Amino acid sequence: MANELSEAQRVLLGTKNKKGQIYTDPNYLFNESPRTAAFYTGSEVIKEAIRRASVDVMIAYPITPQSEAAALIGELYAEGYVADYFRGESEFAVMSQCAGAAFGGARVFTTTAGPGTMRAMENFPMWTGARLPIQVIVTCRGINSPLSIQPDTLEIYFLLGTGMLVWHAETAQDFFDWILKGYIVAEQPDVHLPLALCCDGFFVTHTKDTVMLTPPDLCLPPYDPYRSPVPCMDMEVPPIRMMRDPFIMKSNYISYMAHASWQEEVRGACERSRKHIIPMLGGLIETENLDSEIIILASGTAVSQGREAIRLLDDEGIRVGLIKVKSLRPFPTEEIREATKNARHIIIPEFNVVGWLATEVKAILPDNHRVVSGPHVAGGMTMPAEVIVEEIHKTLGHHVATLAGRGS
């Protein structure tokens, strides 16, 4: 298993924290521990994951649709499951305060959405460059004017260039498992990067689903900050020493080269995360029916709509395959190339107008004329499975009657 614990973490296994939870080997927790069914909203599932995550600091600022999750984690703080919790004065302030807590060696968690993500954006490349394994839940919503609080995944497009790990959850079950697994991956010494765990707001956060939960008395081992590839700020390493090489400030050339090489190192760390993510998530992608000539490739809740479209098309005698993209950074380049090698048509439905996932896929396929960018819905509009079916019929040259009244 590529995901190793430090000696300091291993010696704590089997011991109890202040709440009586048992520090548990992640491999056992994820793969062998008993699970019980619960009927929860996605926000409630976030709370249950954090209950088991040994989080030191949660910093919150309310913005729909992540406000409920942030409030629920406040209840965990009151119950003693989170060591410290407070509200920042803005989304930008929250992400700056998260950095301060992580610099000091804390396991940090926060949530954001839409305009909040954009206001906080300056901090995300800083987290990455500082190698801070903070986890932020991004409950995607509209970011443009006119104002919309409904699901729209445009903000993921901006996150893809920050150097962070970026995963896109389809379901509340993904949320529960990936929050816990995300800390184990992000905190590996050869990774040590922040993780943006995204979902389509409301579709996941505010709807109820059956989720299989691990026992609440088992939790992750605490974070070991001394595994970081950069020094943790403690009494031996005060903040002023984070700029350890003042000579770079005396030479523009050296300064430029140091900055450029570090950006390359950060992206190299993202690529190195593959060997940790693959055993944790069961691969960067999930596939069905790859022998089909038509493949739906999607991430987030567009995957769920794709599954229903496949069922409808199967009733018509049209066989369609599916590729669920779990990790957007690192991007599953080779996996997608292999999975689509026999496909004549690759349909990519998205909850945004720009088609960032289709752009990513087109960039890695030499024969990208097969890629159909769409259908697209945005601003909170739903995507009925019939719209994906319609797109496939049009791609196949079939005459279709366009759905009427959509969005009314």
C-alpha cells in the first residue's frame, strides 16, 4: 500500500482520543470495518466524515449551499470532536486563517461555494506553494451575474490551474469516503498538497441518500506535521524562517528560477499523488460497458444523469458505456485514452456553459473529433436524462423532436 503512516501515527493506533474514539489504521477503516446505513443529506454526511477525521481546526464563513455543513461542524466542535472552530470575516480571510493553522501543524478543514470560492481564490495557489494539506469542500454554485445560488460547476474550471488536488464527487457516499481518504492522500510526504473536494451544490448537499457509514467510535490517526516537505512552524522554526534563502531577494534571475522550479515541483507532487489515489479511490476513473461505440464521460452529478440516460437508451436497444471521472487533478490522461480507444463517439454532459471537462479530454486525445461537448446546462438548470439521450440521437444522425419547455 502506497499510503503509509509515520511512526508517530502508528504508535497511536489502537489508543483513544479525548472523545473515546479509537485511532484506526486507514486501510482497516476504509476496507474492513463494519458499515451501517444512514439516510442523510450531503451536508449531514460531511459532518459525519469530519466526526471521524481527527480534524484540528475548522474555519467557517456562511455562503449557500455550504452553510449548513459549516454549521453542523460547529456542533461537532461543541461536542468535542473538532479541536478548534471559528468564523472568519470573509472567504478570503477564512482561507488565509486556514493557511496559518496549517503552517502551525494542524489538520485543517473548511467549506466554500461559488462567489466565496472566487473571493478566496488568491489563497489556493499559496496553499499549494506552501505545501499545506488543507481540505476544502467546494459545493459548486453559480458565480456569475445575475445571481444564482443553484448548481453550476464553472468554479471548478478556475480551481484546475491552482496546483491543488481536485476531486469531483457524484454522490454523498463519495463525499463520506473521499473526505477521509483525501486526508491520507494529501498528507503523504511526497504529495503534501491541498485538496479541493467538489460537488454540485444542492444536488448533493441538500438531497437525502442512503450512505454506508463506518463506526463513529473509529477515527483517523491525527496529522503528523513533521512529515511535511517544508518545515512546520514551531518554537524551532518561527514564521520568519519560511523565507530561508534571503539571497534570492538580491537577484531577480535567481528569484525567478526559484519560483519557477517550485511551481514545477508542486505540479510534480500532484502527479506523484496518483499512486496514492489509485488504491484509495479504486482508480482515477470508474467505467462500465467500454466495448460500446458510444461512451458518456462525465464527473459529478452529470454521471448520475448519464446512468439514467444509459438505462433509457438500453430500452431502445442502444448500448452505451460510461466513464466516471473521479480525479480532475491529477487528470486521468492514460486511463481515458485507454478507456475510449474503441469509442466512435464520446459524449460529455456538463453543468456549466464553458465545457471545461470536454476541453480537458479533447486536449489528451489525438483523435478528438470523437468528442461531443455537451449537452450543457448552467445557472442551476437541471439536466434531464432525456437531454443526454437527445444529444446521442443527434450524434447518431437520428431525427429527434427537441424537448419543449425545458427550464420553464
